[in-house]
Amino acid sequence: MVLKKLISKVDIIKPSEIDAERILGSDTPENQIKKFIDLGAKLVIMTLGKDGAIVSNGVETITFETLAKEIVDTTGLEMHFGQVFIPQYEESRK
């Protein structure tokens, strides 16, 4: 798959658990994150819908629970998550 080859060229990848399954096949989020790291991604941010998110650089892994009381629809959330997280991440590296 061409997409797997491109992963080694990116610093940050932000798949949802559904995206990860489409790219890597069915597995646990933790194993999928390891596979992304093994393919060359430097930072993996996997969103898990109602279950929050997992962020890993291959050395450290942080799990975030959702703050939402009720999940109605995650449409558009993926874009917003990336737009908020990535600038904050870059700022923290300065």
C-alpha cells in the first residue's frame, strides 16, 4: 500500500481508530500505534471517538479520556482536533 510507504516521510500522523484499521488492519489501538511508529512516524495521535485519544512517540504514550458527557456525532471533530493539537505541540517543542 502506497500510504504505508508515505508514513516514513511524516513527523506526525493523526488517524482515527477507523483510519488505522483501514490502513493497518484490525488490531488494538496500542498495537496500531506501534505499527505506525515502526513504519517511521515520529508522533502518532490516534483519536478513539467516545474513548478519547492516545498520543505516542514510541517511547512515551499518553492516554486522554474524552471530556464529553455525551457523544452525538464526531463529524468535523477530527479536523478540529488536529487544528488545536498540532500548533500546541509545536509550541511546546520551542
